[in-house]
Amino acid sequence: MKQTSRIISTYAADISGVPSALFELGGMTVMHDASGCNSTYNTHDEPRWYDHDSMVFLSGMTEMDAIMGGDDKLIHDVCAAANELHPRFIAIAGTPIPMMIGTDFDAVARVIEERTGIPCLGLKTNSMHSYLSGAGMAFTAYAKRFVDRTLSRQAGSGRVNVLGLTPLDFSVNGSNESIRQLLQRGGLTPLSSWAMGSSPDELARSGLADVNLVVSYAGLSAAKYLKRTFGAPYVVGVPIGKEFSGVLINALHKASKTGECSAPCALRRADGAAPQISIVGESVYSGSLAAAIEAQTGLSCRVICPLETEKALMGFGDCLASDEDELIPLLYSGIVVADPLYKPICGGLTRFYELPSEAFSGRIYRKSIPNLIGKRL
Amino acid sequence: MLKRLGEKPDLTQTTVSVGEASYPAPFETGLEYAAPARGVWNIVHTGMLVPESHEIFICAAGCLRGVVLTAAEMGAAERFSTVAIRENNVLDGDMEELMIEGVTDILNKLQRTPRAVLVYTSCIHHFMSCDVTRCYAELRRRFPNVDFTDCYMDPIMRKSGLTPDQTMRSRLYSLLKPAPVDGMSVNIIGSDLQTYPDCELVQMVQQSGRTLREITACKSYDEYQLMATSYLNIAMYPAAKAGCEALCERLAHRCLYLPFIPDYDDIDRELELLAAALETNPPDASALRALADESLFKARAIVGDAPVAIDYTALSHPMELARLLINHGFNVTDLFLDSISTADRDAFLWLKRNYPSLRLHPTIHPEMRVYPRDERNTLAIGQKAAYFCGTCRFVNIVEDGGLHGYMGIIRLAELITDAFENPKDAKIEIQPKGLGCAGGCCL
């Protein structure tokens, strides 16, 4: 039956994707939800929580707030906290009950902005979609609001924005820094990283970029916005492995010249051979890993994507499967690369290779999440 | 290294002296912050105390994630399953069908049928008026050999009657089936942590020739069911009181509420109540008082004038503890709590009169996100106090830590001494969920 899981975990939800995306940008993110519901985010979805004082709060919604509407209380509490803490911006995101009662987050955001003078983003999450949806929504809203539209693309400059970086896909293991270094070695100039390791000022200058590198599905929507607004094309993929990193660097240079977008993460051998390796996970990261393995070893790979994605990001043989019943026959045999929490549903003939993902197993295997950027597999 | 961006916060709401504090809410409420001190048990940990049971949570993905990872982290993934509510279920209104078919699907897939199933419905079920009664009736018809009970993950209801924590501790015993009462056994109800065996309460029950039963010690569902044969139920943790009373009413048991109050007179009063219920005599209070005094003064000699901070997650009566420690010469400087309980009111008034400079701090106020955390010389009692003080000298307990009576105070004095002499890495120690659960007591 769809929607049931006997044993496997569930991915971080959209409500966690929002603060994960905005964590380092000096804003205040408010989850409109009941007391205690932020513990999932700060326990499992946010490795930066203990040491960094980014402002992520909960509205503490009650039954009476839901019955009576309660927007006034939400607005009052957000304004009070903002006046004490002086965030650079405010983001308010929703959960199931605000969705059910039809909370108008755009209107709430407008009122708060009017009262505080602080830019405020209303984001219509509902905890029923994945972190990719929430982070994508946050990146796009942030881009629309804060990227300086007076700037224009500097074609041929080799400047690159990296879009879609959150610890949910990359943990805090140096991957973001490795990507910057790899781009520099490839003759490109990293302009900003959305949103790990870059300042808000760097993000504001993203319009100067020649080309954008999308490293997760969460970054795609913002990339499309930057393409529409500034004309910068985007290339989709994570520079995993030596060979595939080279492919990506070449694709970035090519896009810089032609202005055309591409998705090297969807490159597969496409020779009709049965896949020897199945990789379960987010489409861009897993697709890049599949392409990297194929390029390095010649073994055929497919991606089993349990999350939101687009057809253009899927290669030959890749498939969507999110429910346990859909996944079990796909993981019955062969080589499987996936988060360890998928292991209980793999068949006895499976050779299982652990690739933990913060987005699926949270902090449980955090120390084992590898930095695969630019390295031989 | 990440750096904080933006203007410096005002930090006007993080401290109030007890002399100026109002009762029962010393701080304004509003947005909420959550410190990374996570040792308090949640409804997954507590539910797992029912031996041979299986938990099934039915809610939105975002709500499922925290609980499924709690189960995985505690090594209990095999006893835990989920049913995800999606937008179409809310729009179509098929919540009953999803619940019945989802639970059925999971139970049919389990290799071994559990003796009991705890089904957790959520805020959405409440607001959509899901007919859970019909769902449970159908599930009981389909699985006659399984005991089902209704549990709840509905934090939105925390100000509407019982809190989710109180409700969970109540539902934990809803599976007990009426049985003949033997008069020779006594239950401790609603404590997540096993009571220290050397405390007067345990000793008195055993010396009266009776068996003491705690769910934390039950190894099988049959052993759990024997709790229905006890004649006396004792609640020791405040959040367990309502559940204990409900159980006593349902099974016609006697009920006692004997919380761990670190005050000698209260302890004497409780021991007398227990002695009456057991038809025995209370222990020699003067000897126990002398022992407790000796332990506290010994700890004080080691701790010296070091500042002491206490939080509400460590002990359910933090103000009583502050009074006790101050009366034994400790330099108690800070209390971390968001409200003052009725049970702590007398101690609060005493502190207000006699020690008005004592500082109170909230734990969930947004400004606590940027609290300096630089009181490294402080001895903290509790994980939140340890985090906010930034100290590595702390007593790592939650939910009263199984302490009770004079022996509880003596044990606490030992823990204070140990905490002062043996610093710990707070970042490692306070982040695991469900302190004391990983030891296997609930698996």
C-alpha cells in the first residue's frame, strides 16, 4: 500500500528545507506550528544548530489559534521577536494545520513587513512535501527579493553561482568548500554558494554570474529565475569523481559560451544494458554519482529517486519510487548504494553500500557522510 | 567558522530576578526557541516501554520524521511503522480509510504479530474530526489477537486539557486488562526511569513483603499485564499523576501521588502516607535527615562557592531544590525555567523573600538563542542549565532521574560532587534523546 512504511525512514520535509536554506543569511525563520514541532529540524535536519545562533523559531500554535484564526498573535509575536533580535529578513513557513485553515502567508508577511520595516517572505510549505520543495521555495523567494536586479550577467567572465547547497544533501563535511576549490581549479570564479559559506552580500551580487551550477533539485527553481532575470544559463550536477567533475567543468565553460543549459547529471551509458548499480536518493546528487561511477568504472547505473525532481534531470533507466512497496522490488538484488536506513528493505541478494544522507537518516550517520567532491571514487 | 550576522540583539528578556518575578509566568510568551538539550523522553520512547508492542504513527511527513528517527536512533526501528498523510487525504476526507487500511497493511507485513499496537493519531485527525472510534472498532475486528490503544501526537492540544506528555503516560496503562487484585503488589506509574532501589519508597514496599512493579522493569507483555493485579498505584512524576488517577479509577486501585520534592518535611509527609497505605511504619526520619545533611555538606565542601544553576528538565521541583541547596550553603545563582509550577509556589515565595537576587531565565524565549553561554565556572544541574551556562561541570539527569526521598537527596549530592570533579563534554552528553533509554530499559 502506498503511504505506509513498515520500517524505513522519511525524508526531511519542506518545513525543514526552508530554514536549512536560509540558515546562514542572517534572517529569522518562523515555523508556524505547535510547540515542540521544531525539534525534528534542530535535532536531525540542522547540523549547525549547536554552535551557530541562527534565528529559527516556532510560533507555538495552539488549538484555539487554529480555531480562531490566530494570525494576529502570529504577527504580534513575530514582530516582537524581530524588534528584539534585528534580523536582516524574516521568513514564515507553514505546516499542516495552517494549510488546513488556509493561512494566507503572503498577507501575513506583508503585514509584518509593514510593521517592522524588515523584508518578510511568506512561504506556503505544509510538511507534506520534501525538503527540496521547501529549500527551493526559500532560495527562489530569496533570489527574487534580494538579488540586485540592477546588475547584469558578465558573459565570458567565468563567474559561477553554486545553487542548492544545504547540509541536508551535503552535510557539513567540507563539500561546499571543495566545490569552490574545484571550480577555481577548472578556471572558473565562484561568485556565491546558495547557501553555505557565502555572505548575503555575495548572494546579492549573483546577477553578475556568467553561469550557475545547480547541485541539488532545491537549486533548480532559483536557477530558472536567474536565467529568466539575468540570462545566465545553468548546468545541473555535482562534481563527484575525477572524470565527472571534468565533464561538469567543461559543461560550465560551454554554457558560458553558448548560454544554453544542460544537465550532465542525467548522462548515462544508455546502451540498454540492465543496470548493475542502483543508487537511491536525491536526483541531482545521485544522478551525478551514477554518471561518475559509469565514467570511472564502466559499470551501468540507475537512479531510484524517492523525491521531487524533473524528467530532464533523470537519465536512461532512472525511475521514481517513494513508497516502501515500490522500492522493495527495485532493491531486491544487485548492487545498491543508499542511506543505511534503506538496508532493511533490501533483498538477501543485494550488495549494499552505505551512503548516508542527512536528509533521510538525520544525524544518525552524520560522521560517515563522505565528501565525494572531485575525488576518485 | 560561521558568524552571526546583523545587529547585536538587545537581550532584555533573558533574565529576571526572583524578587521581581511574577507567578506563575515570569516571562512573556511568544515565538519559541529549542535548545539542543534533548535528554527528556518523548512519546516514542515512552510508548516503547510496553513490552512486545508496536508503534504506528499516522501524520504528515514532516511530523513523522522526528519520531521515525527517534525510533531508529534508539535501535527500535523494527517496532515502529508509519502511515503518511498527504494533501489528497485532507482534501478527500478519507482519513478513516487511510488509518484502517494503513494499519492493516503494516500489521500484515510484520513477520511477527505484536501483542499490542499503539496507534498515534495527530493534530490533523482532531481538526478533521476523524472517527477514530470506528477505526479502532474495525481494527479490533480484523485483528482480534492484538490489543490496540489510542495514542496521540497532537502538540497543538497542549493547552487544551492534558498535555501530550500527560496523555502519553496515561495511555501507557490503557492496555492493562482488569484482573483480580492480590493486595501483595504495588505499581509505580508513569515514570520513564527506574526508581533507585535504595530509596525509602522501594525499601518500604519490599519490607512490607510486597512486590514493586514498574513498567521500566517489565520484560514481557504478560509481566506488564500483572500490573493490573496491584492494589496500589504510585505516581512519582508530575506528568504521571493524571494517568495514575485515571488508571486507579478504571481498575479500582488505590492511588498515591508521591513526587520527589527535595524538602525534608514533604518527604516525611510522603513517607507517612506510604506507610499508611502499606499498613507499616515509616523509617526513622531523623537518621535519614542527618545522612542527607551530611551528604549535602560534604558536596558543598567540594563545590565551594562555585555558582550553581538548575533547570526544570532535571528536577520537577527546581525551586525546592534551590531552597534546599541554599540552606546547605550552596551558591545557587540561576534557575532556568519557563513557568513556575503550583508545587513550587511555596519555594518560590521563600526565595522571593530570602534570596531575591536569584536570577531566573526562560529556556524557550527567542532571545535565549543568543544568550552568551559563557558561565563556564558554573555547576549546572540539568542539561539546559549546562547548555546555557556553557559549562562542562553538570549533573546529567532528566525527569527527576529516578530519585526519591532522602536517598534521592543523598544520591543527588553524590551526583553534584561527581559533576564538579569530573567535567564532561556537554555537546556530546546532552544531545542524545531519551537519556537512560539507550541502556535497554525500554527495549
